[in-house]
Amino acid sequence: MTFETLKMSRDDAVLFVEISAPPMNLLGVDVVRDLVSLIQDAEADEGVRILVFRSADPDYFISHVDVTQVKAYREAAAKLNGERSVAMLLRHMSASRLVTIAQIEGRVRGVGSEFVLACDMRFAARETALFSQMETAFGLIPGAGAIQYLTRLMGRGRAIEVMLSALDYDADIAERYGWINRALPADQLGEFVASLARRIARFPAAGQAIVKERVNAISLAGADDFRKDSDLFLECMLSEPVQRRMAVAMARGFQTRGAELDIVRLLDQLDA
């Protein structure tokens, strides 16, 4: 497997996937194209059972979608299952036989958060990981699954808080809210995740697949719910008020590495 934005290393049944899309790991057409190919290749290889996702960038796991490539990345997503929707790509990942683990050391915002939510397990560095669903600051809604995942994981009140506040949440709060499985010290995170993945890989695959299938039957929202959120996101994105706020954000440094290190400050300036 060779990809433009993903770097691979394999340890028997465990495939470690490092996201590397400089300058700040935006989810654009190249990342989506590579994710589609990765999922297709891994599902076709019975020897691959576990995907561990991590980032080559210490500050950004996946920052958010590239708002200049919405049409293009939706077209790229359709190569997986015919659906022009990152939401449906991520739901496919949740429903896959593959066990997916996110190792989070930097920022996951917007679709970055939705990507890790689509993974089966999420572990984060206590000192450095940050989480946000910031879409409402632009007049958008989370369109790739956050509404479905967060409401089930956190409950109604906390999910609404997270999505309406557009704030950054640290790993300790994310753990308390149910956004992630655990927050761990940064110097222990990698070894913990690798050890867990290798342990899971030692056990029979058949039982694990059934467990995941039955858990999904209880907790994974239906495809139509994901499609609805995706359609509403696109509808909002094309609206004049959202386009105006997006233009202000871009003028103030949105989608640049330095400005987004403190994105809450940037978002607070949209009405200034």
C-alpha cells in the first residue's frame, strides 16, 4: 500500500497509519482519496485486522475539512460506495470488520473529531490533544457524523454544549464526557495503543467481528441519519450567510497553521 498522505507500517495483523498532509492535515481531496483506497485495500486483505491511526504532525491530527475542496472531496468519497459524502465514508469505517483505533496527540476539530469518533476506540495525550466541533461558529452543522456519535456517547446535554459552544476541549474533559476512551500521559500513549492493538490481534477474529456487529446494532445510527446530516451541511455551506462568515475567517487566517493553533480566538473575531 502506497499513498500520498498516509504512511504505513505493518506489524502482522496491525496496520499503523500515519496521517501526513502538510501543512496542517486538512481533510481535502488527497486525504479522502487515500482513505478510500486504504479502506478498500485493508478490507480486501484478510491478514489486516486492525488499523491504528496517528499523525505525523504533533499539533494537528486532522484539523478539519479543506473548505476550498468541498465538491472535490465529496466526489473522492463516492469512490468507496457511490455516496458523495464523507459522513458515509466514516460510517462505512465504523461498520467495517476492521478494528480502528485513533491515537490522538494534537488537534481534532470538525471532521477531524468526526473521523476519530468513527473509529472504534480513541486514546489521547493528556497534555496536548484538543477536541472541537466548531461548525456552528460559521452557521454550519457537523455534517460527517458528530451529531450521531456525540449524542450517543455523551448524552443530549453535553453533545449540545460541545456543538453549540465551538470551544476547544482538552483530553481530560473529553475523557470525562465520553468523547474518548482514555486520556494518557503523552509519553505513555504510543506504547499503550500499540500494546492494545497487538493484544486484540492475538485473539480470534470471528468473535471480535460479531461483537462489533452487535455493538453497532445498538449504537451506530442508520445510514439515512448520516445522509441527512451530510445534506444539511452542504445546504448550509452553500448559503450566503455561511459564505460571508467563511470569507471573514479566511481573511483572518483560517486554514493557516499559526492562526488555528488558537482557533477559539479566531472564531471569536468573526463578528468583530
